[in-house]
Amino acid sequence: PPEPLVFPREPELAALADLLNGSKRVTLFCGRGCAGAHGPLLALAEALKAPIVHALGGKEHVEYDNPYDVGMTGLIGFSSGYEAMQACDTLLMLGTDFPYKQFYPTEAKIAQVDVRPGNLGRRCRLELGLVGDVGATIAALLPRLEVKADRRHLDESLARYVKSREGLDELAQGTPGRLPIHPQYLARLISEQAAEDAVFTFDVGTPTIWAARYLKMNGRRRMVGSLVHGSMANALPQAIGVQAADRGRQVISLSGDGGFTMLMGDLITLTQAKLPVKVVILNNGNLGFVALEMKAAGLPEFGADLQNPDFGAMARAMGIHGVRVEDPGDLPGAVAEILAHDGPAVLDVATAPQELSMPPTISLDQVKGFSLWAVRAVMSGRGDAVLDLAKQNLLGR
């Protein structure tokens, strides 16, 4: 039987319409609860002349074919998404339980629509909370709205997004012979060459950052991660589960070297169960997100380095097609080879160990912590780490 639709009560719909009609700068903030509501969501954005910001859980449902998209917010988001929320006078949350309170606007009125009553007001103070299915609620709301003509907030947000996107795309480059390989370049190539209905799994940590910023969605592709619990080593077992459920679909695991080594014994499952999962390992030789957190806290890195084998050779020893790449010039061909292989395959990519991922906004504490890290690294004999960081993030790609 079809799933029941949950609608807000008439007085609540009327109150939300009054709030939106009386607002000058509305921003929509969308999560995974917007699944199946792409068309109504765009109609709502057009009526309100509102930019659309998404949480990571909403990326696959919201980002594609969306002229109102201004990117993601949060710790791994874009500055344009963050600024579109800070600049609004009313924020409408749709199907999201976004947990990071520091990214919510402090001056705007906030309304929230969610089918789960327990999520209403859980993360921020609300002006109005409505229990309802996102698509059904928008359909009932649209006839009550006054179509706005002023596009200034939308156009300014879109212009900031273009600038943010250009900055991110500039980082996703690779030049033959210029080592190391930058993870942004790898993620971009995977996105460009993957199937139109590919399923991507991605490990917690820096692989999540590159997946969020560089994998392009189209309404058919899917993204699967440990977005609620933040569990390490999730990508490979999730890929195994997805591939076992649909053997004819391309499934790509974006695994960090730390996450992969935690469960790399499961690699033999791909051979034994004849699952054609493509495992791409971002091999930067450290627990990347842990190292970033140490830098932000002003601590010299300790216990985050990894002494990794050649994962491609290890895969071949198990009877799995394995390739290792260290030169950016070899990467496009290696990606194509792995994705076209008839059966399981492993692509071991030596990526930049000191790659930074800049958050949408930087606090004074983070600036202080990063400065302390640089000083302490030099004083403890790790000045080479500071130089490597500068080379890998500031020089041409």
C-alpha cells in the first residue's frame, strides 16, 4: 500500500504562509526529507525568490538541475551556503535535522517542516514548527503564497555561489609530473567518469568532504555514508551491501586509507561473493580529519600517521584487479580502467598528505590554534610538515 501523507493543520499552514509573505529575504534549508519533492521545492523557491541551501543529507535530492542552488553549509560546506543563511530574515528548514548550531543565523526567524515531530526545535529556536511531509506541505502552501518580485537576495546568493564554486573547481586540477595527487582532482574525475546511476559510498573524514564538494548528482545517482553516527570504515561494508542488493549497478566506495585498513579483510568478500564493487582508496598516509582537528587545536600531530602497503598489490594477491597511481598524469586513465573493469577492482591513489579543507567560516580560536600548530611543529623538529602544507596548498596544481 502507498505510504500515508502527513499534512500540517490548516492554522499552521496559514501561519507559515503569513510568515513567508511578510518576509523580504527567505532562504530554504533542505535535507534528506526533501527526497521526492524536487519539483515542488523549485516551485517554492521561485515563488519566494529564495536561494536553496542543502545539508549533506539533502545533496542527492536537491542539488541537481536546480537554478536556486547555492551550495551546502556546515563544517564541510561552502561559504556561499553559509552566507545565504546568515543574510536571510527568514529561514525555512525543510526535512533537515542539521546539528551544527553555530551555522544557524542568529537574527533571522526560523520555521521548520519535518515529518518527525521530535526534530522540531531540536537544533535551534523556532518561530514556527509544522509536522508534515515536505512535498505535501509545499503543495498545500503554494496557493497561499504571494509571489515575490524582488530577486536581490537570490541573485546576491547565486553570485556568491558562482565565486565559491569557481574557487573549489580551481583546486580540482592535476598536472602530469607534478606530485602529489590532490584529492579534489581524484573526486572530480570519479564524478565525471562514473555511471549516470552510480551509487557512491564514502568514508567518514576527508573522503566525505571531497564527496560533498565534487560528486555531481543528477537525480539518479545515490550517496550513502555514515552521516548520523559518523562511524569510521563505513564505505566498504556499505558498498558491499548495496552491490549485493543490486548487482547490475555501479557501486563505488571512496575509502580513506584509515577507514579501509580497519576493515580491509572484507576485501576478500568481493571475490568470494563475486561483487563488482570499485574501491577507490584516498591514500594520504594519515588519519586526515584527525590531523586537521589537531592543527585547528594547535597540537602537533601525534598517532595519526599510517604506514600503508601498496593496496593495489594487496588486491592483486587476492585475485582482485588492483592499480596504484602516484602521478596526476596517470590518474584519468587509471580511473577509466578501474570503472570499466568487469569485476571488483581497487584503485590505490597516493594523495596529498597535507591537503587542507577550508570551512565556510573560520573562528579566531581556529586561527590561533593553527598558528600554534605551526610554531610547535617547527620547535618539535617537524618544520618539514609546515613546508609540505604550504607547498601542497599554495603552489600551482
